[in-house]
Amino acid sequence: MHHSATLNRTFFALSDPTRRSILERLAGGPATIGELAEPLGLTLNGVKKHVGILEDVDLVVTAKVGRSRECQLGPAQLQEATGWIDAYRRAWERRLDRFGAYVEERR
Amino acid sequence: MIDELRFERVIDAPPDVVFEAFTTAGGQQAFYGQDDPGWIVESECDLRVGGVWTVTFGPSRSHLYRHRHVFEVIDRPWRLVLATTEFRADGSTLDIAIEFAFEERDGKTHMTMTQSGFPTAELRDEHGRGVPNAFARLERAIHARE
């Protein structure tokens, strides 16, 4: 029940193109609310609202830095991404291992 | 974000043997094979510049991956350059360049595989740091719910 509710909220959070743009921007590194607002042509309050929705489902985390609020991708997302690269690399490593073993066994 | 991935192996056989194995069925089956029972590998290779090497592989008929390689450079037995498209299980594709180098070292082969040309923006956004395939999956999931 809880899982399903979270999933629904995550789908809702991601269904908005502005929020996806925010995630795309944050994929390149952390940004303050102001830095997010400018290229999107949004007010600070508008961005805060979107970031709040993303933060609610752990897609984004925020922290107060001086007078600004800095946003970055949530830990779950980074974990997923790291996992993807690791799996990709491992798959190709295994291919070379198997191929090398095949050639050497044939000799 | 990935710019280039490089893999290296020393194989105890001269480059002409390694090259020959890599460009024929047995070696290609080994490259894409797995020890899992029932694992499928089907490879069709037209070894010429502009020719296509297609490999379909996976644990079962209902769960297959496909790699399509186009030979851009064939410098037997030293070098192969491929334009590769990975067709992923989630329906997305990934286009990369793969270069294989077969260098002789004391009668053995130093084999290098270099992957480059990752679509950096896409990878950054979908795979590299952010949301692996999430946007594509999300779009489908949202449409499915509509």
C-alpha cells in the first residue's frame, strides 16, 4: 500500500515536463533555486513548488547553503545510475574474459 | 558521465589467431555467450567494410537483446572499428563506436576494446548520473496509465 502510494506520487512528480527539466539540469550537477528558475523562466516560488514535489519523493534533495537553497538529485537516482554504469562495464568485461578463454582453450 | 570506456586483455595467442576467432562464429558465440543453461546467442556476420554483424543474445526467447555492428574499418589482424547500436530490453537504443586493437606482444595479443561516442547529453540525463532510462520508462508508464 505504502509502496504503491509512493509510486503514484513519483509518477505524478515526473509527469510534469518542468520537473523533468529540473531533473535534467540537476543531472549535470547541483543548482540553487535561483539557478534553476532562470533558464526555465519561472519565479523562485514556482521552482520551489516543483522542487518540493520532487523532494517529497526523494528525486531531489535540498540543503540550505548560505542564503540559497541548493538542490541535487536524490540518492536513489544516483544509486540507480551508478548501478547502470557498473552493470554495463561488467557485461563487456565478461565478454572479453569469455572470448580470451575461448581463444586460449582452442590452442 | 562517460566519455570513453577502455577494456584490455592479454590473450595467449598471436594477433592473427585472435582476430580470426573474433571475426568468426565460435569466437563471437564466446564473446556474447554465458554459462547459464538455455542462454541464446545468434550471430550473423558479414565481414567487410559496410557489412553488418548482428548478434541476438539473452536468457530466453522472450528476453533477447540485440547488438548491431557495422564494420567501418577492417585492418586484419590489427584493428576493427565498429559503429554499434545496442537495442535494450526496455525498447531504448544506444549508439556507440567500438574500436578493437590487436597488438602483438611477445607472441601474445594485447587486445584493447575502446568504446566512445556516447551520446553524452542523453547518457548524462538518462544513464550517466541522473535517471537511467527513467524518462523513457516513465513516459511509457504514464501513457499506459492514461
